[in-house]
Amino acid sequence: MLPKPLDLTKQLITPFITQGSHVVDATVGNGHDTLFLLESLESVGGGTLTGVDLQAEAISATRERLEAISSTSTINLIQQCHSEIDYTELSPPTVIMFNLGYLPKFDKTVITQPHTSLLAIQKACQHLAVGGVISIMGYLGHEGGSEECTLIETHLKTLSRKNYRVLTYQYLNAPNTPPYLILVEKVS
């Protein structure tokens, strides 16, 4: 059976997380991906986790979720737009995760925006460690989601194959426009 896009994401990015890695969840939401990243770091001996979200509720929910795990890793949770991450203050990340759209169970009118998401992904590509990976879960089913994903894909198609490998994984015949995965690997 083919895995769901989010399950495949986790399978594919886990090998990029090694002891001492810096990983970033650029859209923490309710903290599920952030927890996955922290557990992955802990399984290899620890590292640094940075989590970012614009909404205070997301940071609070994520902090609460992470408190349930004993950690040796350095954890930084920052309330700001994902386009404002200052990667120059951080060691180059080996994994950066984006889960676009809205915060489930909260105000569905507060969504990631096409131009700030594009800027965030451009910065992520620039500052990603060589040999690192960016995962982007794109959502087409909410207002603005299709525009956001199209803008991001258009940009990613322009990246040099010499420096980046970009792929997508999505169901073409599923109802209700399910999320899909975009992966970007920095090879040089």
C-alpha cells in the first residue's frame, strides 16, 4: 500500500537527521511534526530544534506537546512568520519542514500566504546545509492554497539541478484535494 504523503515525508527525512543536526519546523501548528523532529533528534543523540509559527496558540500547543518528552536537545520555539526566520543566527539546518495552510481546530481564516511562504522557502533553500532536505506539505483545498502551491512550485522548477533535486508526491485521483508532498534536497 502506498504511504500517505505525511507518512512518506517522515520516512524520507529521517535519514537526514544525525547527531548534532539542526532541524527546523517552520510552521509548528499543533506540534505534531515538531514532536517527530525532536524524537528523531533524540534517537540519534540530540541536536538543535527550532520551531516557528505566527500564532501564539500554535507555540503554546507545541510547547505543551514537547514537554511530554525528556530531551537533551536544544529547543527554540519562536512566535513569528516563517518568512522572518533568521537562518544566519543558526547553524545550517539539515531538515526544514513546512506544513502550509491553516492551524487545525483554530481560526481557518488565518492561513499561510503565497508570498510569505515563497519567501520562507527561498530563504530555506539558501540556508539549508548541503546534503539537507526541505519538506513542504501543500494544501490545495482551502482558499488561496492552490495559488500558494503554484507559486512555490513555479519557483522550485527554476532551481538548478546541479544544486537541488526537487520532487512531488501526490494522489491524482483522490477526492477533496488531499495534501501533497514536495521535497527539495540540496546536493551542492
